Amino acid sequence: MKIYKLIGMDLDGTLTQHKSKLETEVKEILIKLQENHMCCIVGAGSAERIAKQMDFFPIEIIGNYGMQRANVISGKIVFKKNEDYSVDKKWFEQKIKELRISTGYTEYEGDSVEFHPSGAVTFPLLGTSATLNAKLAFDPTGEKRTKIYDEVASCFNKYNCFIGGTSSFDIVSKKYDKYISLIELAKSYQVSKEQILYIGDDFKKGGNDEQVLLNGIDCLRIEDYRFFPEAIRKKGLLGEEL
């Protein structure tokens, strides 16, 4: 059985339902995993958002596709890296307006586009004020967003474009993706690529876990977050010793 030193994990859809808290059994699994492995959350959202969602569970967090790196220690976030950049908001607003017309997603609640402090941009097909239930019901298989992914990615071809969350696209600088950020973290701990395992749920075309798989890191696919504990046990990760 292969022994891994570093385990990177997606959060929403992998460890939890989207934007939901960790269940007790998942917390227990994470505690056991950290006994014999370095573990981190590799997220699309900010480190702050991830930490709050996890009730400040003590773990290392990569946020905003690698713009942030932080540790949660004694209920507080300690940043090791916190980068940002600026974007042309008017340009993005116009491009997303054009995309809504061409793809048919002209009706939405709240704002048509979300600009994050980091510089990341979200194209929320349902709008920024859509309810969680509406988002969860919109595109559970990702089929709707996959259908228009090429058009959206082409529109923002100077950026990385990912299918994110439950009903949106994330657009970030080419400098950042989950693979780049995970390798950067591994190097800081002198861990080789072959000693990394990544656990996620969205490896399809355009999915924000796809780059990790395409670049040759060992991956464990979670089809349903409720089966995360079972998948970890089947993989034999709780009994390994480094």
C-alpha cells in the first residue's frame, strides 16, 4: 500500500454539503488523518470563509486557489501567505452581461457578478442572492455549466476559469490553481509529488479539482460527501504509519 505524507482535500461537496458545517464523524476522521499525515484544505473560497465553515477546526488552509495560505491555531487564523491583485470591473461586468445573453441566463437574483477582495471573480448564474436550496437544485451533476464551459472559458482566456460551487464559475489569475498551490505547499515541507494524495469531488472538464488530476497527483474521487468517512477507511489511510 502506498504511503502518503501530504493529503490535500477539497471542502464543499467533499467533506461537507456546500457551505455547510463539518459533521462530527468527519471531524473525527480528520483528527485521525492528522496523526500520521500532513493535511490541508485546498479551497476556492477565502481562508477566512473556510475556517468559519469548519468552526475553526485546526488545519492548514489554502484559500482562493492558492492566493492564501494559513493555519488555524487555537481558534485563530494565522496567515503565511495572503496575495491579491486588481481587475477591470467594468470589463468583467460587460463580458458577463454578454455571456448571460448568449447563454440564456438573463434572470438572476442580486448582483450579476461577484468581485472578491483577492481579485478573484465569480460569475454566479443564479445571481449573488440566490438561496442555497436554489443553488443546490440548479446543477447537481455540473451538466449545465459543463455545456457552456468552453464559451465562458474562451471569454476569459487570459485567466483560469473553473466550474465552482453549485451554480457558478470562478475566474482567477493564471498564477493560481489547486495543483500549483498544492505543489508549492508540498515543496515547503520537502514532500515529493509522489507522496501527495488529493481528495475531491469535481475532476470533470473545467472542474476546480481537474488540474490536480491532469498534472499527475494521485487522487481520490468523492462522489457524495456523505461517503467521505467510508472512502477514507477503504483507502486504508487511517492505519498508515509514516
